[in-house]
Amino acid sequence: MTDRVQSSLVRAVLQTLGAEITRGRKRRGLSQADLALRVGCSRNTLRAIEEGRPTVEIGLFLEAAALVGVPLMGGDPATIRDRGAQAQREVDLLPQPRTQTDIFDDF
């Protein structure tokens, strides 16, 4: 397996999200084992989440964040659903990418 290279922005976002999850967990008085059980992962995986490691599934990051009250996408669930619906409506209106075809101009 080759090492993936993350941009400095992605690394910063993951580390920030990990720190916010740790803060939220500690504010709620939860141990890593308690939160891991609620997220549905091992304690080692939760530790990786809190360290902001990019190898953890995004769904686990988001579940941990939601469970400890980290606001996801800057809004409440209704606002997030509205944003998703708006994005889908826009996707439906955009033209589909065309496949590149070979042009044979040997006459």
C-alpha cells in the first residue's frame, strides 16, 4: 500500500476535528472506552480519531463528533438536510460529463 499524501488543509481539519472530539468527550465526562463503545469502534480507533489520523473512516469521525456535540457542517440537522437537498437539485440540473471519444479523421 502506498502512503497517501494529504494537503496541509486536510491535515489541519482532521487534527482540529480530533481535538474538538477530545474536548467534547472530556466535557461530557466520557472515557475513550465509553465513547468508542457508543461510536461502535475500538478504543485504538477512537484514539486515532482524536489524534486526527487520516486512515480512519470518515463516518467514524462524524459519528464521534455528533455524539459529543461538535457541530457538523456548521448547522443543525434541518439546515444540513436543506443544504443536501439544494446540492442535489443543482446536481440534477448540471449537464452530465461527456465521455471522450476518439476522433478518426483519416480520410
